[in-house]
Amino acid sequence: MNSGAGLKGTYIRHNGSFSSPELINSMTGEIYTADFDGSGTDELIISNADGFKLFRWDIDAAIPGFVQVTGSSNHHIVLTGDFNGDGLTDMIAKQGNSHYVFLGKPDITAFFADGRLITDEVDFAQFRTGRFLGDGSDALIEISGNNTNKEVDLYKLEVMTNNSSLHEVCNISLGSMYQTLDIGDFNGDGKDDLLVTTKSAEDTINMRDVSIYYGTGSCFYSPKTVVVSNAGAWYSSFYQIADFNNDGLSDIVFFGEGEKKSNHTVGISYQVLLKHPDVKNITWETISGSVEIPFNELNGAGYVEWLDNNFSSSVVDIHGSGSNNLLITVAAWYST
């Protein structure tokens, strides 16, 4: 799905194909997809500073496609998650300086009928959601602190009849060399864990080491170091977490600096850490290698002059087979 990017609207490319995109709406902004009504099919929300629109796929239409079913010109979506544990995705939206939680409903047209004011004054831009408590609901973490010490606060959103509030569950310190934080269930216990990369004072780009703070259901255990071969060769901000071997455990892929291989190809080194459960312990399998990415010629001529090392990646089941695939975007400069 594309939003903006020269297409002047939000478009969908069906079944992961690269055929002509289909326009959903002229509105652009942040995109959220989730099952808000429990129908088994994801709805689509497009949100920006001017409000949001919610769309549902209408299979019974003469030409099946997304139709708008509700929206708001006053609210901007900031977070989604199942905050009350009923199996439906909820959302936190901002209106002015206030935040409200809207609970998912089987009748999606009534989704925004009863927004419940969050009484705490916080900046939800610094929050992330995850299944940290093991009770079937999504909790929230906030990353705060300064260059001397970064901290993580774990919160439970208490949703009541007329309003809602944040209840702090615990607090942990990440130290001064914190670089990035991500979320995954690395031991398969149903509770999300924290993956934290750190940097050194001498090298602020590449990793120093990687640690996992395993979730306890009420906080996090002391960090366990993950052995990453030649850790300094990998970018601390360019990695991907997903289950790549279909065993229900989160795996990690780290990427290194790109390299020009020929006039029309660039190479990226990688290291995959696969989780494997066993009876006594949870172990990692390391797979290292590199991949060459071809660049098509521009106007029938030209060659790669240098690699920008501006990478991005995403995980998607592009073939519909139930397996996660890794998509990598690479920027390179071309000369003619």
C-alpha cells in the first residue's frame, strides 16, 4: 500500500503485485490496518493532522473495493492495540491537547460514538504497544530520560466507563549507551520482550552489543546479552524482527554496510539469528551471508556510481503462503 509518494492519494496494489495501483482515496497520511470490528478482515485507517477516515473492504459491491464507513475531522490517530483484551483492536486518538481511547466494536459505524478521555497528560508519540502482561491485552511502554540514562516505563491502560487512565506497572533503566529498542516474543511464552541495541562512545553508527530484556508479565528480567558475531560490522538502526522459520519465536536479521559489486549490482551483508526452543534452554542459530541486488539501467545506459547506504526494510507475506518474506529498499546514485 502506498500513501502519497507522487501518487497524490492512498493506493493499494493487490496481492503484493506490482501491477497498476488502485486508488482508495485522495487523502494521504499515516496508515493503520487492523480488525477493529472482529469480522476477520482488516479495516484501513488513513490519518493526518486534519483527521482520519476508516475504510472497510466491500466484497458485495458491483466492483469490490474499499468504502469509507466512518471518520472524524477532529481526531488524529496515534496508537492502536487491544487495550481491554476483548480481541478487538482499539485506538488512541488525539483531539487538541487531549487523548481519547476508542474501543473496537462489532458495529464499526459506531466505533467513535463513545471516546473515553485519558486523564493523564502524556506525549503518546514516545509510546509503543505490546503484549507485555500476558493477559491477552496490549500494554504500553514509554522511552524517556536523557543522554545520561534512558528509561522504560511499562503502563497498563485502565479503560473505564467514562474515562481511562494509565497505571504504571514498573520502570527499568537502559543505561547511557542506548541506541534502539524493539519488541518481540523471543522465548515463546506469550509475553513480549525488549530487544535493545547499544552503541559505544567512539562509534555512534554501528552496534556495540545486543541485549534482550525478557518479559515477566509484571516487568522485565535483567538483560541477557545476545552473541552477535562481529557486532561492530552491523548498523544498530537497520535490522528486522520477525518469525522467519515459522516456529512461533521472533528472529532477528542484522544488516551491514552496502557495497558496490558491479556497474549494475550492489551487495548487502547480513546476519540472521534464528531462535530454536529446546528442553533446557533457548538457543540461537547464526546464519551469515550477503545478497546482491540488481539495479536496472536508466534510459538504457548508466551505472551505479556509489551506494547511499540509506536502507529500509519491511516484513510481508508477499506470496500468501503463511511465511514471512523480507523486502529491502536500497538507495544508490547512478551516473550516465
